[in-house]
Amino acid sequence: MRNFSRRQAAGRAESAALVVSLVWMVLAQLVCVLCWDAGLLTRQASLLHWLVVGVLPPALAMWGMETERTRR
């Protein structure tokens, strides 16, 4: 029973992390689009910033959670 509650808590933590990462990616994309629209970044620079700042950190975090789960 205790093991089930730990798995359930881990599942909730992973779900929360997924929601946070999705919100982060959308927010970073919005900021990059606004910077592009304002002329602060070119289209290519805006895309690159979004990929590096918006997509890469959540992807690496999710990948780290997956590799940690497979080690157990």
C-alpha cells in the first residue's frame, strides 16, 4: 500500500512538472514572438531563442525524469 502511494505521488509530481514545462514553452514562445514583432530579434534569432530557452530546458528535465525512472 505504501508503495502505491509513493507511485501515485510521483505520478502527480510528473504531471505537475509537465504542466509547468508546457506553460514555460508557451510563455517563452509568446515572448519570442513579441520580440520579433517589436523588431528586437530577427525571425531566425527568435526561433533559435525559443528553441534554446523555451524547449531545451523542459525537454532535458523530462528526459532526466525518464532516465531516473528507468534506473529504479
